[in-house]
Amino acid sequence: MNILIIDDAHGDHDIAMEYLSDSGKNYKFYHAYSAKDGVELYKTHKIDCVLLDYHMPDKDGITVLKQLTEGAQIVPVIMMTGDGNEFVAVTAMKLGSHDYIPKRVLTSKALNRAVERAVERSKMMSRMELYREQLEQSN
């Protein structure tokens, strides 16, 4: 599974990789330390899940989330922030983020569970969209 981490803090990349590696699953990590680089990596690689920081120097996570979810694309994104701001959480979820985790309560178990749910939900939504298209064609 390919995980893209978009976060300007190198230490947060290390923590996310450590926590996800604890699960014993085989992850490949892509690292972006700016919003621009993150969007570019997403467009050029097959990414299964995005861990997205809210506070970055070039753009905020909400702006990046909008770019990632342009069109009808289903993107499994988990928004993470050091703030724990309800407005950011609600906005992120409305724009298609699959989960929201304040960094201060981040644990290995919570991150692994969030990634699994986000990927599974994304797959389910893709299957539903495919079924919907097939139904339209058959009608």
C-alpha cells in the first residue's frame, strides 16, 4: 500500500512511518514537505492513502484537499493537525476527508485504524460508483 505523507515537519513523517510500520503491513511511503510537492506526487504516483497536515507554509490542508478531490475522484485522505480545531475538522470532512486526527492524540493504533478505514471506505465508494454507472448503462 502506498502512503503519501504531506507535512512540512520531518519529525511528523517519522512518527507516521513508525506508527504504520508497527502494524506489520508492507507500506511504501512517499514524502512531500510542501503542498505543491504533495499534489504533484499524488498526480504522478498510485497513492492508496494520503496523510495530510493542515498547517503548511505554502497552502493549508483544506486547499490541498480541494485540489486532491477535484472532479469525481475518491481520495482516501486523513487530515492531521496539531490544533484540534472543530471548524477545520468539519470542513475537511465535508470536502471529502475520510478522517481527522489531532496530532496530540495520535497513536499507532488510531493511525492504523484510520488508514484501514479510509482505504476500505474509498474502495467501497469506488465500487458503488462503478455499480451506479453499470446501472445507468443497463437502463
